[in-house]
Amino acid sequence: MTQSKNTSTTSPLPETPPSSPARLKPAVTAASVLDKMQNDEGGFYAATPKLAYRAEYFAGGQKGNILVVKGRNLDEDAEFIIRGVFEISRRFADVKLNCKLTAGRSEAFKFSSDDFSAILDNIRAFEKLVPKERDYETVSIIHDSLGHRSIKLTHSLFKAKADDLEADANDEGDGDGEGSTTTAESLSSEYDMASWPVSDRCKGHLHELVSSHNIQPLPAYDENHKLIPPSQYESKLKGALVEVHMAICHHRIKSSRRDIFNAVLREIIVLAPPAAMPTSPFKRRRLNEGPSTERRNKGKTPIRG
């Protein structure tokens, strides 16, 4: 897909001078990431003004409607990919691997927080491209909890084997917009479905799906661009600053009279690891030794005015 040059609400960032000695892989800077977001082919920077004018929904029937590039050539990749830099909320789903994206808090990547409102405006505009049916509830990609806004990002961890066979026969890829087509078959044993790390309450459900479904690992990469194994999803992704590429999908559920919108994960690249959680000296105390505050102040001369 060929795209026009994107613009954002943020002024261009100055390039960081290269450090020495030279590295095998160029250091990632905020300026280089923003330049990639705005100018690389294959997607649109999510804060680009009036993105909805460039998009339309492709009607996919029961598989949902996927946002595509308006006026696309049929022989080109037409999926409308938006991308940006976000922080992954510390709330992370277990089996579904859904998470919430919030504005980044990194001073180095300040454009992440500066452009977050513009990104939300574009997502709302994408949702408004679907004609509103009377008495239908809209389930938005944007979540607002006590004034804190976030983007719900979804990923289908399981895919029916019959769907994969149909896709191979038709050579259509993942047209339902529900997730990556990459399964764990070509990966190491730590990606096997039978040994996939889940909580005890989900193990029975996982065992039931082994014979009928393939597992689709997260297309998530660490700072060195290495695929993150499932055992490290929690430690490397929760709270991390990440570059996210996503598609927009819509389903109209007539039985419940709802229009459901999803931001579907296509790729994640970690830019900065999660910040360490704050610690407390009270967590290291021994209860049978008395008040810890008294022990810390023992022997010190009190300060008087």
C-alpha cells in the first residue's frame, strides 16, 4: 500500500547525535521512531489530521468489516493500518491477550502524550464512518474510566484450524481482521499450544481447544527485535513503551443491537522496558521485631525547632 506523507500535531524532533562506539544496530531515538511513523509506507501515523477521509470499510459479512484505504488498487495491500507510540496498561488479559494502550509518559518520547488526543479523535472518526442504526449501542475502541482514556487493543490467540485451511485454499490470508495469520508451527517448543502458559482456571479450556484450533502468538518484539516468548509477555510488555501497528474492525451484532469496534493488533515493538514498580521499606520488615519506624529512628538525635 502506498501512502502519502503523514503529518502530526507534533513539531519534528531534533535528531539525537550518534553515540560512540558504533553499534551493530542503530540506536532508537524518538526522532527516528516519529519519522518512521510519519513517513514509512505500509501504514499511517495515527495522529495524522483527518485520517478518516482516506478510509472506508470493506464489508466482510459474518467475518466483520475491515477498515481499508479509500480508492485502493485491488492488487495492493488495502488494510488501513494505523501506528503510534503508547504505553501498555498494567492490566493485561490472560487467554485473550487483550490490553489497553495509554499515552506514553516518557519525556524522551513526549510526542506520544502530545498526540494522544489527536489519535483518539481519529479513532472516533473511523467509528462514525459506519452509518448509525436506530437504538443500536456502540461498543467503542476507546475506553473512559474515571476520566482516564485508553485504547483497547485485541488479539485472537486461537484460530480454528478450519479457518486456516479455508484461507490457504483461497489464498486470502486473514481477511476477518481478527488477528495474525502466524501460527506457532514454525516456532520453538516454548510456543506450543499444549504448554502455553495460562492460569490454572484456563487450563481446562486450553486443553479442549488443542485438537480444533491453532495458536497465534503475539507479533511482539523486544528492543533487539527478537520475538517475545509467551512466558515473558507479562514481564516485557506490561507497562512498556511500545510502537504499535493496528487495524480497525467493525461487527454489527443484530441479535444484541450493537455495533462493536476493535483495534486489532498487527505488530508491537518494545521501545523502552517497563518502569520498576515503587518499593516500600515496610515490605521488608519483620513484624515480631516491633514498629519498623521506631527501629529506623533508633539512636538518632531528634531535630527540634
